Amino acid sequence: MSGRLTIALDAMGGDHAPDMVVAGAELARVRHPGVDYLLFGDEQRIVPLLANHPALRDITTVIHTPDFVAADAKPSVALRGGRNSSMRRAIDAVHDGRAGVVVSAGNTGALMAMAKIVLKTLPGIDRPAIASFFPTLRGESVMLDLGANLECDADNLVQFAVMGAAFARSVLGLEQPTVGLLNVGSEEQKGHEPIREAAARLRVLDLPLRFEGFIEGNDIGAGKVDVVVTDGFTGNVALKTAEGTAKFFSELLRRTFQSSFLARVGYVLARSAFAKLKARTDPRRYNGAMFLGLRGICVKSHGGTDAVGFANAICVAYDLAVQGFNDRVKEEMSHLHPASGPGSETVTV
Amino acid sequence: MSGRLTIALDAMGGDHAPDMVVAGAELARVRHPGVDYLLFGDEQRIVPLLANHPALRDITTVIHTPDFVAADAKPSVALRGGRNSSMRRAIDAVHDGRAGVVVSAGNTGALMAMAKIVLKTLPGIDRPAIASFFPTLRGESVMLDLGANLECDADNLVQFAVMGAAFARSVLGLEQPTVGLLNVGSEEQKGHEPIREAAARLRVLDLPLRFEGFIEGNDIGAGKVDVVVTDGFTGNVALKTAEGTAKFFSELLRRTFQSSFLARVGYVLARSAFAKLKARTDPRRYNGAMFLGLRGICVKSHGGTDAVGFANAICVAYDLAVQGFNDRVKEEMSHLHPASGPGSETVTV
């Protein structure tokens, strides 16, 4: 990449928009100075917010949009009626080349539907996937798909493996990431047909990743692999189950430290150690679900996040752009489809 | 139930069998005195172990079996060649009426295959399911299926809901359990066809349960419902993901308390409070996966458990038998299929 990167922001998406979008951009500006911003949304609300951040204002262009996508809008409705929404216009900016990436904390379904229609998929990719990264005992791992495709065939899963590995190289900085397919057991005969077929292909393909075969749910938190590949239904349930279990433990921990006088004193002594634990597992640190497989980079921030979380989503988008994520995927997909003409849709095993 | 209950134990199943089986039975004997035991396995190894527990020996009959099912045996192989195994003979005892329930810590796939063949399914139940219960912020919940059926249709899911609710009433003592279908969102249009169809049926059926619609992965740990219904693939991944996340947190907690001198002192002060937290989330407390839907009660203990965990699995089996779990399921399934003759396979919505 050469020159300055421009990041398009949907200023109206998210529970605390546009305030947290502007505040998040300000935090991201300090971390990555070489960036310009396009802010799409209600200028009456955005311009006063920028007044508090003159340095950000200098690198930001506000583009007024009369409309925004409601948090509970159906994707099909948003797609038809949302042509002048802040979300749609921000995606358009990536398509037109005015921005390198787009970040939105708005309606996930609408964002995916619009991004698919406007940006289209990369060569060799049948369907985009939603990916996210999270802390494990060994460091950080990425999982995909998290809900874009409830049912997946072997082709989809193989493509997710390629994209997940490219992500691990781009954003997590791993040279030869390990990849596992989420299953109900590690033996070759376990699971249903698409998983077994995808595994058979991944074992023989020559890709810059190390395929570790099947992994199980408990391997996710252990960090057994850098990239967890699964269909969107299972991935969504697994990620949310992990989040629910994390909440369960945090709450039990809180109650335990409150349960007696000695425990409360113990907490006071251990407080600074626990502050580090809290920082390491802070959900804001892992905010930013990436839509992988599109001809343009689109990052979805959690809708309920604050400025710190939104800034992290911007930084993930920045890394994907600066590290040339999409060029890597294109390059690797061309190896996967060596004679990529019409008729050569599937990979030979 | 009248008279004494007899429990059949596969004395050769599990990593630490037969020692932990005998020691587990001894612990269970103290908790539930009105029980006799049938121990199936190598009498050369079992009889000396019983010598240390005279009270248990007095209520136990050892039945020598020349064979046992290997932990890594394929279910089909175990089924064909394992007729004289401790596992098979213990299941046979339930089928013959010599025992009311069977508990094994052996090979899960083999146990399910044998139990299905020998015991058969209950009237109205197409496929048995594996269920387990676990701690939540609100108390305890049960989830099924955990891996017996990787793909499920709407009939299966409705039957799982009935069985899970009967389990919640029998073992967890809840009068009107709440039931949720695991999905990727709570809106009616979310998810794939079998889940949406099962939800449509559960909304209109007159059953002793409260159907709460769709739940998401994070609702599991929150305890939003008493019974989580899902297919065996998703359930297996969700349960193991929760286990993996729990391990991740325990390990981070351990490291945090070790990370500084003050934190170590803090731990010493909070130790007794943490002992309670540990007891509440001890996996041994939740040991015992139930095979629901068979004409006989079969409980699978974790293979790696110790005597304490195995005793808990025996106690779950005891509760299921004494509370007449199977009679409840039969009774409720008859309501589900009011004209239960040939040809009336499906439920009218």
C-alpha cells in the first residue's frame, strides 16, 4: 500500500452513535496517524462532535446522509430502502475507491447484505464469512464463519480456511498459522459429510498453513489452533457460548470476592493483578468482526460498544488494509484454482 | 417404584476402572442405602477391591465377564464382538429386568450403540438423545442432544424438548421447566428449517413445560432456560466450548493469583471463599450424561473421572429410576400422539 489510507465510518450505526464513533475515531487517530476519515451520517449531529477534536476534524470529511439503517431492520428491507443510508454510502465509498475500508457498528444482517451486493466476492470465494478473534491460553485465535452462512459445503469450508489463515498472517502476525475444523471428535470418520470432505482436501492442498485436522469445542479456549473453521450456525453458537461462560465466571468471581470479609480484603490485595486479567479478557479488545471474502474490507463493530471498542474495530480494519489482506487471499485462491477458467469450479483432491 | 432398586455397573469402563467404580459405588451406597449392585467385569480384579468395603460387598453381586470394550473401539466393532463384554452384560441386565438402571464410564459410542440395540426406544421416540446438566448463574440447566444425533429433524427436536423437560422435573425438581431451542438469534425467522418447524410446534402443544422460543449461546451460561434443546452436533460443540472456556478462566485465575506477592497473599485470604466457587463448578459434580429415550435408563460417566465423579453418575441414575423418568416421558408422549396408531407419525400443528 502506498499513500494515506482512508477509512469510511458509518457514523449512525451502534447504540451510542454518533458520539462513540467520533470519540473512537479520535482514539484510533492517535494510534495510526497516517489515516483520513470519511464520516457518513447526520451532519447536524456529527459536526458539533468534531468541534471538540480539531486534529480529527482536520483529517475528516463529513458526508451528510439523510437516512440510516434501524438496528432491527430486516436485511432485505434495508437493502431496498437504504440506498441513502449512512451505512450504504460508507460501503459505496469503498466500492468507488474513495476509502480503503469501512467500519460500522450498525445492524449486522443489513451490513452483510449491503456489503455483498455492493462489493461482491473475491475471485474463487463463493460466500463471504464473518470472522473474529479472541483470547486463548496460548495467545489469540480467529474463528469463522460466525453467522453469515448457516449451512456450508466443503468448498465454503476450504475457502474459509484460506481466508482465516490469511487473516492470522495479516492481523495476528503468524507466518504459518495452524488451522482446525470444528467437529464432535478428532477421529477421521467423525462428523458429517461436508466437514469430512473439507478435511480430506485441506490435508492435500499446498497452502501456507498447517492443517491440524479436526478439533473439538474445548480446543478453542485452549488455543490448539490459530484458525478455527466452522459453519456459521455452529460458529455463532460456539462464540456466544464462550461469551456466556466468560460472563458466568466473571459473575461468580465477583460474588466470591464479595462473599466474606477476608475475601474482600484478599481482593484489595490482588486488585492490580486482577486489573491485568480484566484487560486481557476485555471484550472491547476483541471488538471487530471482519467480513472476509469481499472485494473490499468491511469490519463490523459490536453495536453496544463504546469509543474504546470502536477504536479497536477501526484498528483491525487498518491492519487488514495495510497488510494487504485481500491481495493475500486472491494470491492464495489462485493457487487453489490453478486453471481458474470457466468450468474449473472445484478443487481436485 | 416399590422395593429396592438394583443398579448395574460396568466395572471395566473408564480410565481408572475397576478401582474407581468400586470406590464410587461405596460413596453412592452411603448416600442411597436402599440400593443393590450388580458389578460386571473381571472378578479376579473386582473381588479383592470389594474386600475393603464389606458393607458394599453385602449388597453387591459380581458377575464375571471375560471381555470388555476398549476405550477406542469403533461402536460397530463393539456391537458385533462385545456380546460378553462387561458393558453389554450390564445393559442386558436392565433389559432382563434384573437391574433398574445401568452406569458405565466406558466408550460412549459403543455404549449408545449397545443401549439402542438392546433396550430400544420408548414409544413415540424416534431417536435417543444424550443429555447432561451444568451450572448456570440461575442454578442448573440441562442440555440435549450432546452428540447422539448429528443431524435432527423437527420431530427429533420436539421429542428432545419433552424428554429434557421430564428430566428437569425428575432430577432438577422443577415443576414447569422452561425450554429453549438453541439458535443464532431470537427472532422467529432465524435459523434453519427444522428449528423453525420445531419452534412452531412447541408453541402450540399442550405440554407441562413453558416454551421460551429461541435462545442464543450466551443464554446457556446465564441460565435463561432450564432445558436447552439442540441437535447433537451443535450441543456437543457448545458443551465442550463452555468446558474449554471454563478451563481458560480457571487457568487465568491461577496465573493471576501467582503473578505477584500481593496477589498470593490475597489468595490466601480469599482461599475459603474460592473453595466454595471451586466446589460449585467442580466437573465431577456434573458427571453423568444420560441417554434419554430408551426403554431402560443408561447413564454414561466421564471416562476420566474418579470415585467422587462416578458416585455422582450413580446418583443421577438413581434419581432417574426413583422419580420414574421413563414413565413421565411415556405419559407425555402419549399426549403428543393422541391417536398413536400406525400412520399417525407426526404431530398436527
